[in-house]
Amino acid sequence: MRETAAERWSRRIVLTLLAGFVLVPLYVMVSSAIKPLQDVQGAFTWWPRRPTLQAFVDMWSTVPLGRYLLNSLLVASVAAIFSVSVAIFAAYAVSRYRFRGRQVFSVTVLSTQMFPGILFLLPLFLIYVNLGNATGIALYASRTGLIITYLTFSLPFSIWMLVGYFDSIPRGLDEAAQVDGAGPLRTLFQVVLPAAVPGVVAVTVYAFMTAWGEVLFASVLTNEDSRTLAVGLQGYSTQFNVYWNQVMAASLVVSVPVVAGFLALQRYFVAGLTAGAVK
């Protein structure tokens, strides 16, 4: 069907509004990051009168941003890797095998997403503290405890997503591999997983981003040494001042690796999310 003039202009207006909704806040962040603190705290101006990059230098010494960045990368990466690794085996079993309790397991996995995270905060806190007192295993205020916490929340949704993606892969591939003498593990790693790369990438990105931007659990279950970026950025707000230019500069810097990785994997991410939508 040929697009009418009204549809064309409507599309242009909507896309322009959406672009402005995204680009205007980004421009404010960039312009505030290259302003002196006095200019940021004064009357707002669209263009910096005295542009400077000093905020990008000072942000590393005002708070231990490097340690927060390392903690976030480590916690998010390990949580995503473990989540995807376990979800692959669980989703493959649910997708390819019929066993007693399969439907109950699937419903239970999906139903865990209905509960808000605040319900689990106090129980996890008590478990980590009591476990540390009883056994000496330091899970509270540690990166290991935070990884386990994020794993418990990203794993159910990861399993659910991969089950849907594995269901979209023809079972004839499994049967052909079995005819050639391949066992279940060989079929999974050599036949199914190569065809499921977009779905695995989508789940990995989801698990990573869930851990990267999480604030609630990171603010309670960490200390100064294990604190992540999502909580550490609050350090730019002190009792006497708020370093807004450094907040904006730090936000831009720590967003670069995440945005770059997302853009590099975008085609896999979109393909993974839309898998199974059309049969």
C-alpha cells in the first residue's frame, strides 16, 4: 500500500518527538558535563559559556569511580554468564523433553517475575548475615553475594525466554543429529546452540543490564569496597554540595561501554526478542 501524505507527516512528527525525547536529555547531560560547577548550579543555559573538561578529570578523585566501575563490570558479567549457562540447560530440557512436573516448573519459573524485589530484600539480608555468622562465608557486603542475588532474579526470566526460542528451532535438527550418533549434550552444543545464538545473546544482554543498573539490592547488600556504579554515583552528592557536572560526566563515561556493546549486539538482540513471534 502506498503511504498517504497524512501518514507520512504523522510518521515524521511522531519520530521527531521521539528523537527529541531521547536527544534533549542527552544534550543536557553533555552540556552540563562540560560546564564549571558554578554554571551548572546557576541559571540554565543551553550552550556552555565556559566549556571545560575538568569534570571528566575530577570525577575519578571525588569518588572511587574506578573501583565502582570494576565492581559493576565484574558483578554484571559473572551474573550474566552464570545465568545464561544454567538457563541453557534448563530451557533445553523443558523445550525438548516431556517429564513429570514440566508444566508446574514452567509456571513456577514465570510466576517468580510477579513478585517485587523489595519482598526478597529483608530475607536475603538476614540469610547472608546469619550465614556469615554461622559459617564465616562472607556473602553480605561482598560481590559474591550480589552476584548470587542477581542470578536468582535473572535466571527465571532467562529460562523462560530461551524456552520460547528453543521451541522455534525445528526438532528435525535434533533428530538428524541423533541419527548421526550424537547424544543430548553434543546435540545441544553442536546443533541447537549455533542456531540459537540470537536468543542466547538477547538473554545475556538482558541479564547483564538487569545487574548493571540495579539499585535496591546494591544499596543494602554492599559496602564501600563492593559498591557498584548504580549506588556509587550517589557519592557525588555530599552534605554541603552536589557536583552535578561530575555526575553528568561520570554518567556519560560509564555508559560508553554498555552502549557500545548494545549497538554491537543489536541485530542479535532484536532477532532474539522477536523469535517465535511468527510461525
